[in-house]
Amino acid sequence: MTFPIGQTLSGELEKIQTPSGQFGISETLSHKLTWSHYVELLKIDEDLERQFYIKQSEQHRDENHMEMKRGVLVTIISERILRDDLIELIRECGSKGHTITSVVGDGSRGIRASDFEGRNVKIETIVNASVADAIVDRVSGQYLEDYAVIIYTSKVDVVRGAKYGL
């Protein structure tokens, strides 16, 4: 597409129509489409074809829009010997997944059930508030008294909240 002298890109954008009417760059359509969409749409000379692709672009953006959801990050740091038991526990409470990291640290307890097992582990899972409460209650009741375990929670905002049951 070429522009005659004195014609601007924003002037051309004002001609783009959608099923609900005309929009300029600063009106509703500008919030629904990205700059890349505009670049491609301006290459289309046929108004009917352009309107079709505008509608397709709006639908695609709406379907793929990622909304942030509030969740709870539960972090458990424990002796390696508890890893498998803790993973089973968080699954039973409703966690849909977790991340495990080997960690090194020093604490006030000074003793461990088994140095043979290796480094401590950090297990993290993102869940809803009721699952977080269940995990904290069970870990506290079953492990805090006899093992070196730290458990804490943080509120987090995540994309794809459904993946975490949010």
C-alpha cells in the first residue's frame, strides 16, 4: 500500500471498519489489535476482506488473552528424605504440579535425619487458598516436630490460572 503525499498512516487507519462501525487509531479498535495487526491489515486493499481479517484478529486475541489470577505459592524446604512423602502429600491435598530444587542452607536445628540422602530440597506449588491451607496443616501436623522443615506461603498472580485450579 502506498500513501499519496499528505496522506498519513493514521488517516488510513481511520478508514478501517469493523462489524460494529468505523474506528480510528485512538478509538476502540486500537485497544483490540496490536501494531502488527495494523501493519498486516493495511496491506489489504479490499474493504470486505479487511473487515473479515479484523474480526478474525479480534476473536483470536480474545481467545488467547491471558488473564492474571490470584493464587498461593506454597514453599516447603525440607530434608531430602521427605521429598517423596511431601510430593504425595501435596498431590493428595489437590496440587496439580510442583517444582523441586536442591538447596543448601544452615539453620538452628543442626541435626538431620540423614546426611546420606544428600542436599535439602525446596518444593514449590501454586494452588488456591483452600489447598494451600490443607498443605500447611498436614505438613505442620506430620513433619515439623521431628524433621528440619520450613513451610511458608506467598500470594502470587499467575497467567493461566486454570492450570493451577484457580
